[in-house]
Amino acid sequence: MGHLNLPASKRNSRQWKLLDIISSIFFGLVLLFFPLVFTPLGDSLAASGRQALLLSTSDPSQRHRLVALVELGHHHQPIEACPADSVDHMPCEDPRRNSQLSRDMNFYRERHCPLPDEMPLCLIPPPLGYKIPVQWPESLHKERSPRMDERARSFIFPGGGTMLPDGAAPYIEKLGQYIPISGGTLKTALDMGCGVASFGGSLLSEGILSLSFAPRDSHKAQIQFALERGIPAFVLMLGTCRLPFPAFAFDFIHCSRCLIPFTAYNGFFVDCF
């Protein structure tokens, strides 16, 4: 039975090629090991790995640990930004989720928060071209917005809006004929369906601190305007839940062009205050 004898030079050549590959891999790993151990690059990669692990929804315990660290202020690594299309994200105000809920008593327009494991763990990015808001007290009458024509520098708030065409000041002056607006008798007010909160902002000159609220709707940026103007405001809808304030927290309640059916549901909305 015959067999093939390769020349010694060819056998050695094959062995050297295999040794060269193994040696190259070994020295490559050694060269990679030193930067990872003795330079900041290794620390940053390790931190990125921990961040990815903590942000993973596959391990709820790790996710809860990250949330706890962030809430306590002990998480010192940067948190990644959310996708660019989430600039209008409002916590517990997801129109797609809420549209599937019951419309009875405005239940679908109330706040409905997702489960803890479904909440996003990222920072909401600012809108493209966002600028620092105008400082108080100038912001009460003027505000910037990234969603406006580049030729315009800011929005001017004359103080009326669509509900008060003559302005909030004349409207408040007329109210003074019926209730003691001036003189310090009234200290707090609740303004429902506030829009950009011009009414509440105008009450400040009378020494009355107002809290304004409105639901999220097609004009969802109105509450943002109110906050950036420096006026206390938040997103809220009268529905199945009582307002989170104690009884007699406000001296008077205001509703411009009020569309709230206070007499419906056996006066349930009246008991919300």
C-alpha cells in the first residue's frame, strides 16, 4: 500500500503558518489587555456594559436597582437620551394607550401610568433648537419656542387668549365688582382649562397665587408655555378621581368658558374640589 511523503520544507511551512496565527492572536490579546486594565478606556467600557445591563428589561431587579440609584442621586454615570421623536413625551400621558380606555367620565383623559417595567429609562431630549426660557418676570409676558418661524424671536402674551379677547386685566377688573379681588381677602385660586395661564399670571399683581390646570389635547404645548412663563400649572382632567388637594385649599375657583358638566353624575365633579 503506497503513501505520499511530503517534503520536509512543506510540512514545516504549514506548522509555521499555524504557529504564526496562534502567536498573532495571543499577542493581540495581550496588547488589548493592557489598555483595558491600565487606561480609562477600560473603565468607560465597563461602565457602558453596566449601563446596558441595568437598562435591560430582561432583568427587572437590575432595572429597579437603577431606578433606586437615580432617585437617590447615587447613579453617577450618564443616562442615554431617548429617541428624537420623544420630545413631546409626557409621563403617564400616552394618547395611544389612553385611546383604548373607557370614555365614560373622561376616564381615558386622566393620567394612566405604565407598569414600572414598561417605563422608559432615558432622558427626554429637548426639541431641536430649544433655548433657555426667558427669565422671570419678563417671561410672564414673553416666551421663546423652538416651533416658531426663525424670523420671530419670541411669543408675546397680551394676557387675554381666545377666551378673554379684551385681555385678562379688564376681565379681572370686572370680576372685582362681584368678588373681593383686591384687598388681600383672596389669597389662592384654582384656574381650570387655563390655556397658557394668562388669567393666573395676571392675578399675581393682585397678590393672589393661582394654580392652573388643563388636560392634554391637540394644544398639548399650552401647559409647557405656562410653566416656562413661570406660572404654576400642571396637566389634569376632571374625571373619576378627586383632585389631590385638601378641602378649602383655594379661596375661589375659576373656569373660563367652562365646558365641565358640573350637574352630571349627581354632581360628582363638584365634589372633586
